[in-house]
Amino acid sequence: MHFHFLTRFAAVIVVIAACGCGQQPRAGEVPVFPITGTVTVDGKPVENIQIALHSNGTEESAKQLYPQGFTDAQGQIKVSTYAAGDGAPAGDYRVTFVLKDYNALARSFTGPNKIDASYAAPETSPVTITIGPDQPNDLGQLELPSN
């Protein structure tokens, strides 16, 4: 009898946990779309390139959000808005890139930018992307020059 209770209890816990899984937006959140792409500097993938998406649009919801992220060790882009790697809301964006040394003591990125400065500002970065449900949401293979 005790065994049947534990089995049923475990089954209920599994069902409840599974219901909580998924990418459904919470109240007040706009839908986001994952972004793919790879960044290399001088032909090599580089970890911890800081990526920021700056909205070109006029939608108030897009202006208030600041999708950003980093590259991993293989140069793969990971952009987040609400949760790690969830992507960015639909819209047109100018994409910026910054690569600085990580200071573990200060827990921040410090020093000069190691990528050409034109990629650091939304006014000068040549990289753009359109994000949406009917878009590829892919930056492709980007080769950035070092300083």
C-alpha cells in the first residue's frame, strides 16, 4: 500500500514539473526568438565577445528591452533578453561587439577593446539583423578584425 502511494505521488510530481517547462512568455513579456551565428576574430573563434542588440524600430516595447549576450569558446552567439540564450524580440537591430579582458577580481571586463572600434557603437557598426517568427534570425559567420 505504501509503495502505491509513493508511485502515485512521484507521478504527480513529474506531471507538475513537466507543466512548468517550456518557453512560454510570462505576463508582460514579449515573445523572443533565438539567434544563431558564429563570430571569429582574425579567423579564430573567441570566447566572451560581448554582443548587444540596439533597436532600430519605433516600438516602445523593443526600445525598453536590451538583448545582449556573449560568444562561447567556439564563437557561437548566445543572446538573452529574459533568460539565458532565449534570444531577442522581433524587430530590426544594429548589433555591436566588444572584446575586453575579464578581471576576475573586479568581476568585470576591463581594458581596451580588442576588436575594431567601429563595431562597438550602434552608430558605426555595419552589422544589422531582423528578428522575427518568419525570419532566419541568423547572423551567419562574422569575421571581425582586431585592433
